[in-house]
Amino acid sequence: MTILERPAAGSSEEPAAENEVAPRCAYVIFGVTGDLSSRKLLPALYALHGSGHLHADTNIVGYGRSDWNDEVLREHAESALRMHARDFDKSSWSTFAPRLRYVRGDYGGTAGMSRLQQLLVELGQSNRVYYTATPPTTYPTLVESLSEMGFQSSQEGWTRLVIEKPFGHDLESAVELNRLVTRNFDEHQVYRIDHYLAKETAQNLAVLRFANTVFEPLWSNRYIDHVQMTMTESVGVEGRGEFYEQSGVIRDVFQNHLLQLLALVAMEPPARYEATSVRNEKVKVFEAMGCVAPGDAVLGQYVEGNGMSGYREEEGVDGGSRQATYAAARFEVQNWRWSGVPFFVRSGKRLESKATEIVLHFKTPPHIPFALPVEPRADRLTLRLTPDEGIDLRFNTKVPGQDIDLERANMEFTYAQRFERPNPDAYETLLLDTMVGDATLFMRSDEVEAQWRVVAPLLDRQDQEAQPCPYPAGTLGPPEADRLLERLGRRWHRPGPG
Ligand code: BG6
């Protein structure tokens, strides 16, 4: 994550150099035959190749159990890129393909790992990134095998281990996994991924707050009434029924993506925008988060509706499943800045639309000097991650005319309108960071554990609750979630621009 200050649009100043070429390395992807690799990792590496960020001698080494070879991996990668890359270009592909190599092997045992070792030596790669794009149950075996083979250090270069989410299944398993990982690797070598941290608006949150003077003085319980965070998805479990049965919405997105965004909103200004300072500040937020009281959370599950089947009818899902596909909860950050400001957070599958946004609802002015038929609405700052990534500020303005009459106005910034280039995919940013050695957008061991502590009461609640509240697919979620806010005199903001 390189922060470059760019000249204003229309300025004759040359922009600063954009391309940081990452050090030469071998990027080893365990589980290269899987979905994550096809949809995200290969397209991200291909984009970094196209933008000149990959060193000319960097290799991408796919590792998997399938009986493939270099050629099969290249064929597979080509079709994955044709489907998932932002732009597929024949000439760029022809220079990317030779970087790809394949090693067949198991995640445990030594035969495959020895072949991998041999190939890395043959390629002369002493800087190595190992990426776990495998099912989470394989992480412990993989970490142990890497360590047994002496892969945790390389004599002349550096070694980094990238661990995909979910990191553990609950606090206990996360602590155990952390113990295993840090017994074999140094913490500074470990990159725990949460791709939401690399979304442009998530990164822009720090810039908005700490590189401007207008927002930060308002950023507290003095002026903010409450915060709403919404991550709705129109898709269901998309063939991942079996995984989702184990995970549910709390483990899938609350423990990681949503809590990370909350921490970026609530954290104190770090002394420097680098891994240690930022992560210290985020951990303090999680430590200040109290338990969610039973009445402050609603769990839901989608049922048949709008021509779509219900969760229990999905492949791999138990016919009587009690797994939550929706949750809404009220969190608190109990410190000087945020005491008394509720953070309402909700997410669900098979909702009306896909939208991710953070809305800061300001307090109403202490005194209105105008004679108005109704009280003016409170100002609202929205940070939108999907769709139309950007920021908007809603405020009251005078309607032209002799009387004082108010209407809502909107000051809007969208990346698409302001910048010509498309935003990089979050994985492009993250994979580049793992090569450059910048861990700011990755989670530290204590951070992951603190996040599990925050969601533990929600997980307990799920275990105890007889049934989640049903909501028809394609709607806004269970009405019980509306009541959660109504009790406190607030209303959910309808997600989406406008
Ligand atoms: C993943 C979850 O981490 O994030 C998925 O496992 C979810 O269930 C996805 O759909 C959402 O990511 P994005 O970037 O599409 O908003």
C-alpha cells in the first residue's frame, strides 16, 4: 500500500511514479486448482504483471493435489483469466504464461514438498511467498509441513506466509492456530488476509479522517448520533452450502470484514500509517467493545421468495439447518470518543441488492432558529464500498424563494467520476503488499483473537437460539432487525446510492 499524493485534475504537474516493482520472488499458491485461485489470485497476479509491478524474474508456482503439469496449469489459468481478469490481452498473456509452474503434491508429507523445494532452487528463487488458498482444515498440516521442510526461512532471502480467512473457527481454534503458526514462523512473516481492508474506500477512510481537517473534529460522540454499517448480498451461498453450514454469517463476514471496517471508523489516529501503529489502534477498538446483549442482536435465515429457493434447499445444507444467513447487531465502543454511540451492523445473503456502506448519522443541531413545519433531518456521511465506490454527504439546504424552506442536498464523490483508471481489485493490492513486505492491511495475531472475542456472544446466541428469524429471499431481511433500531428511535438507512 503505497500512498502517493497526486496533482489535482487538470494540473500540469507530472504524477509521481506509479509503479512500484516488487522484489523478485517465487509466489507459491497452495491450492492453485481451486476457486479462489481462479477468481482472485491468478487475475490479481496477472493484473500486477500487466501494470509492471511484478519483477521480470518472478515465478508463480502453483501447488495442488491434481495430476497437472505446467502446461495444464497454463491452460487452466488462461481460461480463468479470460473469465475473471479485468482485461484479457493476448500479448500480456504470452509473457505471463511462462512465469507459471506447477508442482503436484499433498499438503502433508514430504514428497510434494521436496519437489517444490527442488523447483525453487532450480529457479534460483530465495525470496518466497507461500499462500494458503486451500481449505482451512489443511492450514495446520500445511504450516507443519513447511516448517519440517525448513521452508520458514531461506538462507539468502525472505519468506512470507499468507493465510486466508477464516482464521480459526472460534476463539479457541484461532488461539491454537496462532500458536502453531508463530511456533514455526516469526509474526513479521505472517500475513493474515482480510480483503475488505484493501478496498479503496476502506483505505480511503484513513485518508478522509487523517489527511483532512474537516471530518476528524466531528468524529466522536459529540456530533455523531450513531453509525450504521451494512453489507448486503443478493447472492445466496453459491455452491458453498457445506462451507456455509460451518460458518454462517457471523463467522463469514462479521468476525472479519465488518469488524475491520468498524475498527477503521472507530480507531484513534495512528502515529504513523504503518503496520504496527495501525494494528495497535485497531486492537484497542476491539478491546473497548463490550458484549452484545441478547436483545441487541437479530439472527435470520432466508426462505423461499421472489422465485429463489430458501437456504435449507441449497445443496450441501441440512434440511433443518439453524445456521444464520443474516445478522444485525448493536455494538458499542466503550471509550471516551464513542461512549453512547451505537454501531448498528447488519449483513445477510439473498437480500434485495448487493451494497456495502458505512453511514455516520450526525446529531441534529441543538437549536433550530427557523420556523419550520417539521424538524430538519440530521446530516449523514456515507462511505460506500459497493456499488459506485465513493463518499457522499447529505445535508439540509434552503429552497430558493422568499420563504425559508429546507430540502436535502447531496455532495457526492465517486471514484469512477473522479479518476479515469478503474480501482484495483483488493487482491491486487494485497498480493503486491505481500511481495513488498507491507503488513498494514493484514491482521496481527492478537487482532484476530480480539475479533473472535467480540463475536463470541453472537456465536453463543446462535447456538442457544431455537430458530433464526425467517426472511423471504430478495427482500430487506427480517422485520425483527428493523425493530432493533426502532426501539432506540432510529431507522435503517436503505442501502445504495441516493
Ligand atoms: C467473502 C465471504 O469473504 O466475502 C463471502 O466468504 C462474501 O461469503 C464475500 O460473499 C464478499 O466479498 P465482496 O468483495 O464480493 O464484497
